[in-house]
Amino acid sequence: MKVLVIGPGAREHALVSALSRDPQVEAVIAAPGNPGIDLLCDTRPLDQTDPAAAVSLAQELDVDLVVVGPEAPLVAGVSDALREASFPVFGPGQEAATLEGSKTYAKEVMEAAGVPTAQAVAATTSAEAAEALDRFGAPYVVKADGLAAGKGVVVTDDRSAALSHAESCLAVADRVVIEAYLDGPEVSLFVVCDGTTAVPLSPAQDFKRIGDGDTGPNTGGMGAYSPLPWAPEGMVDDVVARVAQPVVDEMARRGSPFVGLLYCGLALTSQGMRVIEFNVRFGDPETQSVLARLRTPLAGLLLAAAQGTLAQHPPLEWDERTAITVVLAAQNYPGAPRTGDPIAGLEEALALDGVDVFHAGTALGEQGEFITSGGRVLSVVGLGDGIAAARSRAYAAADLIDWEGVQKRTDIALLAAEDAITVPEAALGTAATAGPARVPSNPTAAEAAAGSQPAAPAVPGWTHAYSGKVRDLYIREGVGSLETAEEILMVASDRISAYDWVLPTEIPDKGKVLTGLTLWWFDQLADLVGNHVVSVDVPDVVAGRAMICTRLEMFPVECVARGHLTGSGLADYRAAGTVGGNALPEGLGESSPLEPAIYTPATKAAVGEHDENIDFDRTAEMLGAVDAAILRDLTLEVFERARTIAAERGIVLADTKFEFGRDANGAVVLGDEALTPDSSRFWDAESFVPGQPQDSFDKQFVRDWLTSEDSGWDRSGDTPPPPLPAAVVERTRQRYIDAFARLTGQQFPG
């Protein structure tokens, strides 16, 4: 096999090196290549963005496969021209390459494919950019919409710097993308695609900023390592199932099959896995580390992709060792780099065992010596048994290479070596917060223990997708998943939970109470906040306890408002004198009124786990200051309205929790349920006495019985609760119905 590699950088040098190891390859030619590549194979001059020139060279060489390395020739349509000339090509066509060429287009594809990603705004004016920056809050993320060689992204806490970058992007393009910041460690996953099948390579992590500790401006990449010992189990399969394959399917549906390398830039965030960006080619410097470990012949793999036969390709084989790449950059990079400096120590570095050096920004001087000619000059790769050994080899080699003003980071893979990388709990599973209620990926121990609970009903025209504590979610038949669904059927079951357990006994009509009250409250609050309800025209089997809702991007916090001191709020007050960061006066006790009401957010926990009370500052860290303030203010405004309405009906609204999300238009709306006995404490105003526990319109009878000697249940143990007695069931049912009737003034329709 004869292979042509198009491109001039360290990525192409690594590709040429890997292809040269393939026993089926008789010759590799690089165009235009670089002086380092020239030591491995023949190189030819080429304007890599000229499709006709690329075709002419491929015909002259009579190659069997063309591998297009950089993004610029892909966006220029070089792959299309080569395919039209009947050459097998590894690299997407021009339209498919728009996944990298336009951040806005990529967002459109992700939305259509149901791929989890950050919220974003495509701003076309400075004013729109400023508004988006304020909406998302710091840290600010500003991305050039087009190609930027990895340096078009600014992440900063400085609003003026963010706006300045946005304006500089708008000076050369018609729009700039402003995104919500994604926390958590980043992952790069390369996926080889043939238009139908997606085959993942080994994940890697790269380092974009110029300085140690992720300081200084972004670069094209200052280092990388692979594999990732801290990556969650099943992560690669998860990314293929929820990101790569849906994108491949969507591109095929659009008539632009994706053939080539889909680079998935990911963040494992406190809201689950999210896509940061797509590239449409091997990433640099991750390629240098990933291909150093690949033992499967590369040419056969890429040819299978080009010919559409990946499904028949044998599983990939990998070197178990770790590969670490350290990039050596020129003085002043990533600004205007100094060039022309002689490079010393290359031969000594290459003489070390387990080391390779790939050229990027080099040229030949007058005496035939290597000199610097670009920003990122060399990539030094070390292979070793584990991260520590690989780091030792890579840095031993890097330290031997020198020129005036050479720059390198000294902390590539250091945190991984120190086992200091933490993956947020939400990213350990496979589900993301994508529906109108949180959707944990796997049953917890509590859910598994409650296996005797009734199964979710079959609903004509809908497919069951998830069961939570008390709700079942359905998607329309033929829709692939919750994340790709535009509408979701939310069914309130008669299940009841207490002390983080779903009980084996149902409360008849409870689901109808929750749904009816929620819809009634949504009407009372419509002038203050929208909601996710689309229709209540649902199949008869779930009539009265189901709503068709639009899919929301949920905020990962419970928004709690407290008008009286009780429950966990009282416990926090007694321990510290504060509740959710709100300092309260001395002398308060059980059921003490709070005027004004206070906002005490909490994190969302999976079924069977506790929500964690947090303060406003923590919410601002999670969501950004603007969204945190919106949720706080909206929560208190809605609570005060609801408290007034309840008081008019002889009910004290002691506290409640709301869940908010953004709809497809970016509006913040209410999701899940609202102001029901499951999410609120309702007390009888006539019998209310401060200083003592109150009778409530909720599941108090259930809690009281479970903690009594009669139940025989140990709340602190791992044994699931026993079935409820009939008397407790009936009294609890009546409490729910009383709440509905007192609040709405209507007769319960059950």
C-alpha cells in the first residue's frame, strides 16, 4: 500500500511514523511535510488547501490511500476532490468538516442528535455578546466561530477581556459563540468513522494553556498523555453511544456522511458528561501520545474507514504503557514566535530508550542544522510503565533539547501522576441532566431494594424511558432516547418515598393529586414564570396523572425557599446559626416564621441519596453569578406569591422546593412538579402553634409510622422499609386529597 499524508506538522509526523510501522505499507509520502518527516519518508511540495493540486499529486504518485491531517484542507474541500477522483480518503468532506469550521453548525448538529453540550449563544453584535456574557457569568467562555488552530477560545474571569475577544472575533466574522463554562476534567477522544460505524481510540488529555498550572493564554496544545487512569469505567462506550454515533447518524441523515476522525473534546462536569467542541481530524498533541500506543496497523484501520468497512475490522490492540507528550515552543509563543534559532540536543534526546521526537515548526539552516520556524517547534514523546515512568522519560529527553527562549510546561500529567484528578459524581454514570426531571443512569441500592414496587404502565404511542422515585418518563415511539426527545410524557405514579427509600406500598390517587395541583399552581404563577407543560391530552391509561412536557436543560440545583424554620433548616440553624448561608437571629425554634423568606439551595442527589444543602456562593460557582441570581430571585418571588395564595385558603406554606430549567428558547421555566405535598410543607393555619411540630398535609403519617416501634424498621440500616398498614395508607391518601381541595377550592376528581 502506498499512502499520501497531507499536512506539515507534528501530527502528520506522528501519522507518518505510525503508518511506516504498518507491514502492509510499502511507501509513505508526505506533502508538504517538514524537515523531520523528511528523515522518514519522501516529501513533496503542496499547497494543502488547493483541491486540484492535491488530486494531481495523488494521481502522479498513484497512491492507495490519502490521509488528510489538518483542518484547513478539509474545510477547503480537498477530501471531496480526491473522492471524486476515485481515491480512498481518510478525512471528511467539506460539509461534514463544518463541524469544526463553524461552532454554530456544530451546536445545531448536537441539538438535532441529542448530544449533551454547554448552553451557548451565537452573538452577532457586541451588545449581544455582552448580554450573553452577563447571562452565563464568569468564568466567561468566548469562541471564534470559524477555524482558529486551537487558539480561538478564551476562558477568563475578566469580563472586559472576554468582551474584547468577542469583539475581535466579530471584526473578522459575522458571529461569535458565547458558552456556559463547563467544570470538571477534560478528555479528548478520537473516534474513527466510516460514515456508519464509529470506532474509538484510546482517550487522552491535553493541556491548552502556555504555563504551568493552566496559566496564561490558550495555545494549540502544550502536551498530552494517554491513557487516563482516572477515567470513569465505561466512559469510552458512553461517549460513542451518546456523542459519536448520534453525530455520525445525524450527518448521514443530512446527506454528508462523516468519514474520517471525529475528535470529541469533552468535559466531565458536575452536570454529567458534556461536549466542549468537535474537531474533524487527529488532534495535536494528543495524536502523538495516542498513536505511540497503537499496536494495530494504522493504514489498515484508516483504509477500512475510507472504504466503509470498519464494522468488519478486528478490535484494536494497544500498548499497555503510558505515552506522554511534551511540546517545546518558541520564544514569545503563542504571540509572534521568534524563529531562526538553532536547535541543540536532538540526537541525544532521540538516543534515549522509549523516546521519539516529532517536528512541527522546524526548518533547515544554512549549514543543514535544524532551526526554529514556528510557534510549537517539537513534540517529545516518552513511553513508560505508568505515568511516572513516562513523565521521567519525556522530560529527560525534553531537557536535553535547547534553543534560545525555548518554552515548555513542566506539569504535563502531573496531577494524574499524583492521583489528584477528581471526576464529579454526576459524570461517573452515563446519564446527563437532559429531561424535565433529573434522570440517574443506574438504580441505586434503594431503588433495587424496592423491586416489589409496581412496574410502570404501558402507554399507547409512548415508550417507557425512566422511572424515578415517584415519576415515570416516556418518549414517543420511534424516538431514540430522552436526550433526543423534544417532548416527554411525565406520569406521576402513586409511589411514595420517605427517608430516601421508595416504599413498596402505593398511596392511591397520589399521582392525580400531584399532577392536578401542579397544573393548578402553574396557572396561578403563569404571569411570573413559564413552565414546561405542552399538553394534558394524554392516553386514557394515564389520564389525570400525566403531562406532556417539553424537554428542558435543567439546572443542577434544588431551589428551596423557607418561610418557617423546620426540618433540615432548623437542624442547620441549631448547629451554626445559619441556614444555606443566611445568618438568622438568635432565639428561633421549631416553626419560627422567617420574614422575609430565605433562599437555601441544595444540590440534586440521585434516588436513594441525600440532597446537600449549599449556599448562594456555591450556586454561583456552579451556574455562574447571573443564573444563580435569576434562580434565587425567581424562587423567592414565586414563593411569596404562593404563600399569599395559600394563606387565603387557611394554609401556611412553610417551605417548598422548585426545579428550573431552560427551554429551547433559552427562557428559565419551572419544571418537574410545583407546590405539591411532595415538594412542600403545608400546615393548617387554624391549628398552627409556633414552637412545636405542626400537622402537615403530606406524608407525615408515613414518616411517623416508619420511625415508630410498630414498624420494626431501622432507619439507619440498609434494610428496605416494610409495607405500610392499610390505615396509614388511607390516612395519608386523605391528607393529599385534603391539600388539593383546600388549595384549589375544587372537589378532587378521583
